Amino acid sequence: MITRRCFCSGAPRPWLFLGLGNPGDKYKGTRHNVGFEMIDKFAETQGIEMNTLHCKAIFGQGFVGDSAVLLAKPQTYMNLSGESTGPLAAYYKLPLNRVIVFHDDMDLPCGVLRLQNKGGHGSHNGLKSVIYHFRGNREFAQLRIGRLVKWILRHFCCKSLMHQLENELILLCKRELMH
């Protein structure tokens, strides 16, 4: 297990990967939760368990090769993400150049990822909160994830059709029981 002390010694600082999103099942599969989904996928592929609640975030820690990594999904809702991200970076005494925030970006084409060394919020309320809680500092990296319009439309269409199908099956069963 990685401890806070090992990060504060002469060892290289860990990376903190923060995925922005909204907690709860009703937000799964929405564009704002793509940051959560990227963190989950990364954790899965690297064998990192996301099983702790720390600084208002679902949290995991591990290594990728020789590099220590911290993974976090703030549970404060998107617009308040900084309430979690600021304290996490402070707790581990991380310089912001060791932080990468994963988030959706509606200005990028579908399926495009863009890693940006530092930048503004681009009207993204989650990033506004993160920047505010980093005391206005924008020296962290952002993994911007392009809009998922095709995927979202397909997801909601399928979900809508499944819901409609379930309703039709329920009505059919009720009719059969009455006859």
C-alpha cells in the first residue's frame, strides 16, 4: 500500500488522476461522466482497486510500472469537484504539475482526446471549481475528452427502446391475465 509519507520523501511524487463526473447510477453513461468512466477503465486495466473514500472522492492507489499513481472520482457532483480535488492535492503535498484532470469537452469532435499541459476552464463548471480550489492556479494538466454524441444518442435510444419494450411486455402480461 502506498502511504502519504513515501510521497513526501525523496521518492518521485505520484501522479494524481482526477476524473470529473456526477455520482449515482442516474448519471452513468452521460457525457459529464466520461471522466469517471476513463478513471474506471484505467483502474481496471492497471489492476488498481477503487475501494476507499478519501477527501470526498472514491479513491484508489497503485503503481504503473515504477510510477506511483493516485486515482480519484470526486463524489461532490461536477460543479463542486474542487471541494475534493483541492484537499486531495494538498493532503499528498503534490505540485499541480503532477495532477491530470479527466473531463468532457463539448468543443472537441466525437471520440477525440486532447492532453493539455495547462489551461483555463473553457466554461466547464467542474473545472471552474477545481481551479478555484487550487487557489486560481491552472498549472495542472487536462485530458479533454471529445463529445460522445453518437454514443450518447445510441445509448439513450437503446435505453428508451428497452423501457418502451418493458412497458409493452407488462401491458401484454396484464392483458393476458385478464382474459
